[in-house]
Amino acid sequence: MKYKIIDTATGKRVDEAIDTEKKEVDHLKRIVDKGIEAEEESSPMDPPEAYDPKYAIADVDPDNMAESLKSLMYEHNDVIGELKNFEAALIAFHREGFKITKEINDSFAVFFSFFDDDILVHNRKEERHLFPILKQRLIESGEHSKEPIPKTPVDLMEDDHVKFIQLASLTFNFLGLAARLPDQHSRMLTNDVAYNSGIELIELLRLHIYREDNILFPLAQKLLTKAEFVKIEEKLTL
């Protein structure tokens, strides 16, 4: 199959943009080692290959997908819009030497509220109503790893959901901590950790949405029955 999120032999992502075993970065240690004036990396992630169209499912028309899947994709569009605004605020925050203006503070507040009230709610919808039956169908179709406890693309998407919470918490808490630090150098280091964590959160959310819209949801369209989609739709509208 051309469409892949998971290597069924290893249980790992195909062309994964974040290799948690090799590319996890202790941002604070990196800053101390390089110095605060060191040239900034373009991104804490390397996503281009992960967006390669060859991994997408091209033979499913988005307009003909189940209403439950389309509603989740519509919510993705809202997330993309909020990510754009949050990214612009983070870049401005970095450009201004980590000075908080009213506009930047308001943008941060809007995003973190949206994260709690919308992104986490959206993720719970997927975890409760779509992922369990889809995981079952993926295992039945052979789209899983060969490990004793098989991993499916659903497991990897659920792992992302946990990473979102970790990165959002790190960004939010370090922004708050930096504002209370009296020492300027410590404040700069802490803000830099918050900035890099926020950028990583943005990149991971975008990649996650791309994979769901172009691989996981089209795969669900192929594997689930109309009756199953009706049940999912009923639960999503409760």
C-alpha cells in the first residue's frame, strides 16, 4: 500500500518528522551549549518528507466522505487558523527580544483558551468515538505492526494527542515562569524554551492534521461501514 503512517515491521512512523529516540531536544541544554546569540535553527522539526503526497490516499473524494469525518476535518480548519495567529504572535515575541506586548499577550491568551476549549475537546471526540472502531478495523485489515501488542496508525495519532498536551503545558508554564524571573539571562533562557516548545507544538499539530485528513480519515472511509459511521455521527452530535 502506498498510504502509510506506520511501518508494519517496526511499529514506527514512515518518514517520521520527529524521531523521539534520536531528535528529542533538551532546549535549555542546547541554549546553554550554544549561547543565546547562536543562530536559530529553522525549526525543531523536519517535516517536508512527511508531507510527501505519495503517502496520501488519493482515491477517496473528500466531498464524498462520511459526515462524521467531514465534521472533524472542518474542525481541523479552525485549528489551522488559530495556529497561524499563534505562530505570528510567537515570531513577533521572538523578534522583539521576548518582550510581551498587549497584542502578543492577547494572542497567547486566545490560543491557550482555544487549545483547552476546542483542540482538547476535538481530540476526545476522536479518541472516544472514531479511534476504537477504526483501530479494530486496521488490525483486521493487517495495517498494524508485528509486535506482540500491535501498533496501528491510531496509536500513533493518540501519542500525538499526549504530546500536544505536554508541549502546550511546557509553553504556557515557561511563559508564566519567565515573567516572574528577576534575572534577565534566566528569563531569556526560559522564554527561549517556551518559544521553541510553541513552535514545535505548531509544527506537530499541522503534521498531525495533514496525516488525519490525507491518510487516516480516507483510510477510515475505506474500512468502516455506513452503519458504523451513522453511530459515530450520532455520538458526535450528542
